[in-house]
Amino acid sequence: IRLNEDGTLDTGFDTDGLALFPIGSYSDSVYAMAHRASDDSFVLAGSSTNSNFQISQFAVAVFNSDGTLDTGFNTTGKATVSIVDNSRNDANAVTILSDGKVLVAGGAYFGSSARIGLARFNANGTLDSTFDNDGKLVIDPGAFSQATGVQVQESDGKIVICGNLYNGTNDDFLVARYTESGAPDTTFGGDGIVTTNINGWALVIQSDGKIVLGGWSSNGTDDDYTLVRYNTDGTLDTTFGGDGIVTTDFGSYDSIAALRIDEQGRIVASGNANN
């Protein structure tokens, strides 16, 4: 849906302000959107399931600024891919690269346990074989995990992924950094992966390369808004809140769902506060 500034539907967008479209033959869900300012186009990512909800694929759709599907992407404007065949594959995040490629990240299930899955598409909708040889990548930190955010560093093209890792008792916030070709960046945490004992969902990269993650953590009674900032080598940034972690308590169960950096470099977090 696209709205005018006064909140009315924009009839210049798919004639009535609303675009409704199928990906597969059963149930489709959108979990993420990325906008390309150069031509006002955008990309949606999510999942497309079969009739029993046990099998799903990463789903991607590319739209022109007028709300029509971009047929230059896979001839239909839509594409699906399975990181793991005949299993659940759910894309939770998407970003558009400067060369027009589309990178999606989420969870891919091996039986009952998920691992982080990524797929990179060329601008024409084909899988990018320069990314881990086949356009698909599985990150296995050794336990149930999924990606909830992905961005690419403008300075060097490295890929930053955030998500959750189950440590056997509760969830840890995971951040991983990989090279443009899909290899672990060993300058980040030693093996490309760093975890922190909070729950998280959102990711943003500052202009100085520091990485900010947003989520929630328990204060012993309920959950608080929680921000974590990492240096470029994956260590916690102790100039941020004294230990790299900042919490805000709105009074009950609170959690961050999205982050942005504004024009003055300030961190803006949005999410939920239970009333």
C-alpha cells in the first residue's frame, strides 16, 4: 500500500494505491522491505508456503515506483529459492546492493532445527553464483538460529547479519560478518560471529562502521528496550553506555523491532511497550 502525505491512498500506485499479488499457489507472507532511492523502486521479501505449511521458500518481489512488478527481475518480478529443499525457508530481511543485486536472509530448517540462510540474486533475478558458488549460503553457529536483519557495509561490501541463537537455555543475539563472496570475515570476532546474551531483532551500521543491534533483555522482572554497539572488530564498544549495552525501561515488557540512524547520527529505535 502507498499513501499520500495526507493519509489517503495514492492512486498513482497500481491505479488504486494497493497492489495485491501472489507468489506461489497457497500462502504468501511479507516480512521485510528495502527501498531504492535512485528510482523509487522497492523489494519485498518473505516466504511462500505449500498447503500444509511444512514446506516454504524464500520469496522475493521487485516493484517499480508505480506499483507494477519489475519484469526485468526473473521475467515476472518475482522469484523463490529454497536454501534447504523440501523444508521450511523463511526470509526475514532484505537489502539492495549498489549494483542492483538483492540479498535476503532468514532461517532455513534442517529437520526441526533452523540455521541462518542467505541468498543473493543478480539484478535480473538469477541466483548470483559469485556468492558461495551457487548464490546460497548457510551459516551454522552450532545451534538453532535464524537471521532477522542484513546490511552491506558501503566501505568494503562486507555483509553484516544479525539474528538469534539458542544457547541451550535462552536466546543470544548473534551478529556475523562475511565477505562479499560469502566467506566468514575472521577479522570480526575471530571466526566472523559474535554473540551477546540478549534477545534481538534489528540491525543498523553507523557511518564509522560500528554496528548497532536492537532487541530486548530481562531486568529480572520484565524486558527492557536494549541496544548493543560493537566496534568494527566485533568487540563491545565501551564508549556506548559504559559496557556497550544500553537499556530503557518503559515499565513492562518492552522490545525493539526496528532501528535507523538519522541525519545527525542519532540512533532511532521503535518497537513495543506493554501497557
